Amino acid sequence: MTSLVAAAALVVSVAAAAPAAAAAAPAAAGADTWHSNDDVYHYFKVPQSQVSSIVGGTPATLELEANIGPSGTWSALALDPSGSDYAANVGPLEPGLYYYQYTATMPDRSKVSFRQPGSPVAVTSKPNWNTFFVPGESVGWMDDVAAGGTVKELSYTSAKAKESRTAVVWTPPGYNAARRKAYPVLYLLSGEGQTAREWLELGRAKQILDNLVAGRHAKPMVVVMADADSRAELLDAVVPAARAGYNISSRPQDQALAGAGQAISILRSDPGRFAYVGSFSGSADGSITKAEAKAINKGTKLLRAYVGNTLDPSYNDTYDLLVNLKRSGVKVEFDGVNPDDAGWDAWRENLRDFAARVFEQKSAGPGPGKGHRPLTQPYQPPAPGSITTPHIDPYGVVTFETGTQWADAKDVTVWGNFAPNGQWFRVPMTKQPDGRWRISVGPLDGYYYYRYVVDGVDKKDPADTVNTHVTESQLFVPGKTDAMLADVPEGKGGTVSLMSYDGGQGAERYAYVWTPPGYDADREASYPVLYLYHGGGQNYGSWLETGRAKQILDNNYLNGAMAPMVVVMPDQNGVDFWTDLSQHVMPTAAAKYNISTDSDERALAGLSWGAINSLGTWLSHPGEFAYIGAFSGGLLSNPSVDVQAVNKSTKLARLYSGDVDFTYSLTQSTMQWLTSQGIKYEYAGTWVGPHGFDIWMANLIDFVPRLFVPEYRFGGVRPPLAGDGSDIVKAGHPVPVKFSLANAEGKAVTDARPRLYLVKKTDGVAGLRVPATPVQKRADNTARYSAAGHQYIFDWDTTGLAPGTYELQIDPVRGPVHAIALTIT
């Protein structure tokens, strides 16, 4: 109990906890055996003894550092002691390429980075890094191809250093060294500080080229990847060596060149030498003359410029380049600003686009890439010292800057729930000349909460004067996600007031109370009420300041998704829960607000410790609350229960849990006991995430529309599903799911938006709940009403489902979830 209370305050993740959907993680195929993964999470398990041997002592902390942060930001995740190991899990990760290292912070704050001893060097210029690739539809264009091209090394003598150097050459499938017609050639240059192999190691050039040629999106060509940092190095050394070693053309129209600043420099010095030139985050030194422009236009079939988002260090250089080219009259195509990516994430896309355009390949038009925006002006970050709270630019890039109070610190990070499932990552900040610390990340989208960590010590943002009850600060970035957590237009939302009450023995206690828009204290019909509790280590302000309860309630109400109600958020610290609730909180709320005392119009819910107390109250005091919500909690002991009274008085008891929630097992054992006693409840399915507010906010969003509304009645499924547990579904075959809904009077409901979910069951225990996949493209998991059949229809796509036992859940929101047990073969 002690550890549960301590951890429940704002636990971000428990490294040793295995996701509910996978009791064990299979070993990955990579060289780093400390890393393994299943379909959802990546696991890192590092022996403590080996770490001590590598770093020469016991570190204060061990972290996984990787491009796992928002939009690929380099971030750190704590590897916590677990038995004889340091362990953590991270996920679900977006498809793509990830690179990482292990970093120990010693007691003196010095840092030692390393990879697993004995594992091959994955990135030549970063010898401590390992890499892994997460496949997916969105990155299919850079996935492995079974019958791809061939990569070999090419030795040459450096024109400048007069020493032997190595380039890397990709030849297409079926490359014929004796072919009569020589192959066109693309010279792909590395950037400053990179090696020739980096286009393979981080750029996935082989996979990109393999996919382009296999799909006939690019002409078969030879691609030479070189670290040519000067004109002479490329033209006098690399090019002659490539022509001597490979069957490649010397005609200018068969030559292409791509890279950063060096590509533009050679375009200017040797116009017409390369008919196709791609500038990947490039620049130009000095103005281009009219004579240069004339020569460039005459000898160049395609000049295409690329740049990442505002975090691309060459963003303003590219703007200057485009202005320079336009002013001088050079014909150039601009791919547009890549709004989501910079660095290698952008350069990989640049290679994909450029290689598909060279050598008369029929490709897309000359305009910008899909979703890319114009570059109309240089980017001006906020001036040093001008930021008090995080600055959000128009593109979602967020800049954090501290004051000078930590000028003597050795390291400062922003610690926030930046992970896909709400885990907390540390983003390292850079010390400025005036002693401030700064970092820009993004683009971000949605709601986050954060702290600073100064030399290993958590610090609340000193500039945050809004959030006074909690130890973290809020950050909301308007965008496409987290719409339910956004502020509603001013004057449109509900009202939050502070309610004080006598907590017994003369102690004054407090609760926040949300009343809906248009709340009428004199209304004849009293309002139903939800008592909403925080977790252990939190307080009555946590649901508002961290959990965005006001925004969730405001948006649900304005969307017409919830009944008008009053929500009371009390303090449960240091009290007997039931005594305080029944003798102090509820009587005071009834005296101060127009709320119902009818148990059918009362709901009780809480997170973590609040969930534990809510469940205990439900079972020990049947008839007090008709609706119960338990977010990440369970029963610490099994009470004596009047099962008949509990079932008779309960309209809804709904339990929730995250897949890496450390209370997951407690929730599961509680449900098993409830089932064994015949107590009716429903499980909302296992949500992806840890024991934290990302899960609890989603739980509240899901829970409140189900309260105090007439329930829809499920009419049962219709053929081809029987719905009685006998259904056997063959994977890969579409299955029409047909059912009806009726209201309390028995009339058909035609305007509902029931959603379908799929839950995999292992040994009878429900795992992750995922939206069922529709057959229709760009559709979601909502069933549509068919007037012709007087029923709802959802065409379910079962492609790719693994064999096993499942539940197909039909969630009408109003009323219980209907679960259909079935087997997939």
C-alpha cells in the first residue's frame, strides 16, 4: 500500500512492468542483446554488473538516449534498477529508424556513453550508437527489399590528402558491368562531420533505392556515396575512380549530384557537369551572377531544393539560397518546407523524391511535396531572455528557456510526458552564454506537462504561477490531436468554483466544483453529480491542473456528449474516505449546489488510490452510487459483499487500466474476483500507456458521456455472426457486423455512433483494446446506420489478425459494452 500511494502521484512508467499484452518479450534480431521487442514495446535490459565494469563505478542514473522524443528529438529515458539489471520499455514507437546509446551519469554529473560491448559499430561517426528499424506502412518505402541492389566499397586516392579513402557504391538489381549502354550515376554526398557510410547507416539509402527501382519509380542507376568535402575531391578523385570501377556514363545528361552545400558549390563552379542537382538543406556563399545563372540554366535539366522544418539548422540558409537563385534568374524547383521533419528524417525523404525525378524518369510534377508549405521568410526564434513560459511558434515548435538561476548547473533537462503513451522523457537543454538554458523541440501537437531537472533534482518551472497545487506545469499546443483537452471559446465553458467544508475536528478542507454552462441554482430539477477523486500523493487541484478536467467536461458538454451535471473534486488526503465523503463532502455539496441526493443520480470515480477507494465504497455501501468509475485501481482486499444489493443498485461500474500500468495486475485480479462473485461490471479494455494522466484523461473522456443518460439497448448481432461464442472467423475475410439499438421505450435508435473494438484474450484475460479495422479506406471504427436494413453495419477487415480467442466489443457509449466472444483462425 505504501509503495502504491507513493507511486501514484504522477508515475510516468515502471520500467520493469511488462505490458499486459505480452508477458515476455522475444529477443530482437539486432546485434544488441540488451534490446528486445514485441509488436508494441521495445525493451532494454542492461546488467548492472556490466555497467559498473564499463563506466568504472556505480552511476547515479543510467539512461537510454535516443531519437525517441517528439518529432525525433534526442531524448533520454531512465533505465531503473530491476533485480540485477537496469530496465525500461518504450513504445508504441512510430514506424521509422531509431538510433540510441546508453549513458551513465556519475555522482559528479560526468557522463559516460556506450553501446553493448561486442556489438558491431552501427554508425561509423557515432561509435556508441546502435540502431533499429520499426517497420510500418508509412515507411514501407525504406523497408528491406528481398531482391535489392548490391552495396560495395570503392577505394580511391584523395585529391587533397593524398591518402586512400573509401566511397560506397550501390548498383541496381541485375547490374551488368558489360552492358552496352552505360548506367546513369548519382553522386550522393555526405554532410559535414559525416562519413561516406552514413547514407547507408542512417539514411537507409540502399532500402530507399531498392524500393524505388523495384516499384519502377526510378531508373536503374549507380549511386556513389562519398565524403567529398571539396570540388577537387569529387571531380578529381571520386568521379574518376567510379568510372574506372563501374559501367557508368560520362555524359552530363547521365550525371546527378545531391547533398548539402557542396552540391550548390559545384553547380556554380562546374555548370553543366551534372544535369540533375539536388540541394538537401543547402546554401550558397555569395550572390549568383547573371553569367553563372545563364550557364546553370543551360546545362541543368533539374535543380531541386529541399529543407526541413524550422529546426533545420539550414532553414534560413535555404531561404537565402532560394532568394539568391530567384534574383539571379536560376530555374529551381522547391520541394517546400517539410513541416514534420528535419535532419535524417527529412534527408531520407529528399533522396526518395530526388532519385525518382532524375534521368527523364516520369514522376510527380515540379511543385512542392505533399503537405509541404512555402518558405516565405527566415525563421526568427524568440530572442534570448524573452521567454517566461514555453514559447509556441505558428508551426508548433516549442522553445523552453530557463532564467539564470541555474547558471552554475552542470546539466538541465526538460522532463515531460513526451512519449507516445505518456511516458516521461528528458530532453537535454543547452546552456546559453548568459547562463540560461534553452531547447527547441517539435513540432508538437496536443497536451503535455513537464518539469525541469537540474543536476538530477526535479524543479517546477519557476515562471509557472498558474498551477499552484501540482509540481508540474501545463503545455498545450493547438493542433490536430487532443481536441478534447483544448480550451473552449471564452464564456462557453462551465464554471469552476472552490468549495470549502469542515473536514472534522475543526479542519477546513477544500474541493473544486465544476458546474455546466447555464447552471441554474434554482432549477426545479436538481443536477446529477459526479464525485471525482485524485490519486495518492496528489490533491484536489490535480484533476484541474494536470488532468485537464475542466477542458474535458467543457468539450464533452458543448459537443452534446454528456448530460448536464455537477462535478465535485474533493481532497482525500489524510482522511477516512467514506467518513469524509458521506459526512462532510456530500452534505456540504448538497447544501451549496443544486444537486440530487438520489443515488441513481450520483456517480463516484477516481484514479489510482481514488479508484481503490471508489471500488471499496461501491461494494461496502451499495445503493449510494449508481455509477462507478475506477481508473488504474483495484481491490487491495476482498470485502464481504451483498452481491444482490450491489447489482440491483448499480447502473454502471466501469474499470480501466493501462498496458504498462503498474496496477494492471491489481485490476485484473479484482475483475477475476468480481466475476467469481457474480458482481456485474464492465472493463473498458486495456489502454496503451503507463500509470499517468495520459491514461486517466482518456478514461475521463470515455466515462462521463455514459453517466445519467437513458441507456441504449443492444438488439443482438445478426448473421453471419451468431454472437453466442460459437463464431469462428477466418482471418483475411471481411465480416459484416450487423446489430440494432433501441432506447428505453423500445424505439429504434438511428443517430448513435457505436464504435467497435477488438480485444485479444490470453488465458481468459483481456489484453489491449484496439479499434476494429474497417474495410473502407479512411473510415474509422464507427458503425453506420442502414435505413434499408433498420440496423447498424460495420464491415470488419480481419486481414493480418493472429489466430486466437478475441472479444469483438460494440460500444454504444450509452449503456453497457456488448462483447462478442469469437475465435479467429
